[in-house]
Amino acid sequence: MTEVDEIHIFDLSILLIEPSKTQLKVIKNHLTEEGISNIDCATSGKEALESIRKYQPDLIISSMYLADMTAVDLLEKIKKTDSIKDTPFMLISSEVRLSVLDPIRQAGVVAILPKPFKHDGLKRALRTAVEFLDPKQLLLDNFDVEDIRVLLVDDSLMARKHIIRVLNGMGIIHITQAKDGREGLDIFSQLEDRIDLIVTDLNMPEMDGIELTEAIRNELDNPYIPILMVTSENNEARLNNVHQAGITSIFDKPFDPKTVKEVLKQVLDEI
């Protein structure tokens, strides 16, 4: 990547993984329109892994179905390799089944674009990738950002790591983790005066995000602590229950760090 004070879209080096020559050309043309010239291409998961190990890109863009593995398989292999595990990953796919897409969302991809996609959607996704690579510190009126204490509740270790990386990039470093709502509630009941913000998943074993929020609001009688929910849920009725439970704000997986930053500034400055 070019050594500059600020990263721009055209600075990105990209590995594009697409088995279709036609689709590969189409996506590459869109990237070129954004001024991106450093684009390596691969048609299989094996070829992609070999390329990444030789030269780590700033962003990986992949189709869902490759000849030798799926994007889920590829992402799992990447996440298990320390040297490349934090490389931003974007999926472009015509797949719409939640059961297939959810593992990708949980792993913390920067974007999931439909196929075919609109150029504006790709541009927004590229901006999100830049935000991951070059996050700006959160500026608050009522807090020193390094003093903010967060309780992060999510049953997915990969999702927790992804969210921690985003928060760290904003300057938030004091993060306590819980693997489900029950553990999160136990921790919060002990550290209530030492937690400034809760970030929770919705769907978890033992106690889900709605139950956790209701317990904090009602059983612990705490209507003030900001609770942000990050979820891939798309059921309208269930999302209505989320808002009724007392959630401060809700984000889709994958989420945009810029949006998270704006909401964090709003809710923390109001405390």
C-alpha cells in the first residue's frame, strides 16, 4: 500500500477471486473505474491462498462458490493463519439463503454484495474496507476514548475478534468479553459501575440478546447503559421485539465502522 497520511480507495491492493472469466472481467472493470490498478486475480481457493501467502493484499474480494471450496471454507482457512487473519474480506454472490450467508456475516466481512451488483454499492463497500484499514479515532465530548469500558457479548469467537478490531481502531481498548447472554448478565451484574457500553449479538445460546437486554433494563433496573446490537437477523417480528426490549441501536452484520462510530459518538456523548 502507498505510504501516505490517509488511505484512499485507489491505494488498495486487491486479490479478486472469481472462477468465471466473464464475471472476473466485469468486477475488475468496476475496480479500475475507482482508480484501483493493483489487482491480482485467482480462480480457485488454492490459488488464492498461494497468492495471499506470497503477497498479502489490503482486501480480498471473492465469489461464494469456487471449484475447490466455498468462500466460507476459504475464510476459515484465512482466519486460522495469523499473518493474514485480519485481511478485510468482501463477498460478491447471488446467494440469498441466510443459512449459507450467516457464517460469512459472523466471520466479520466488510461487505456482502449481490451479483449482479450496482457500482455505488461496490464503492460504499470499498470505503468500508478503507475504514477498516485506516480507522479514525473516536472523538467524544464526555469521555476520553481510551477510558471507555465495553462489555462485548457474542457466542462467535470470530465475530468478537472482528468487533474488537473495529473498536480498537477507534481507540477503545478496555473490552470485557462474554460468550453468551447469561455470562454477559453475570459479568454486568458484578461490574455494572465499571461498564460504559454493551455490544451484543442477538441470537445466542443460554440467553439471547433480547433476554439479556430485558434483564438489564428490568431485573437490574438499569435504563441508562447504552446497548448496541449487532445481528444478521432479518425477521421483522423478531427485530420489533429487539427495539421493544430497550436496545439503544441495532446494526446489521456486516456493519459499517463509520456508522458505528457515529452512533457511538451520539450515545456516549449523551451520557
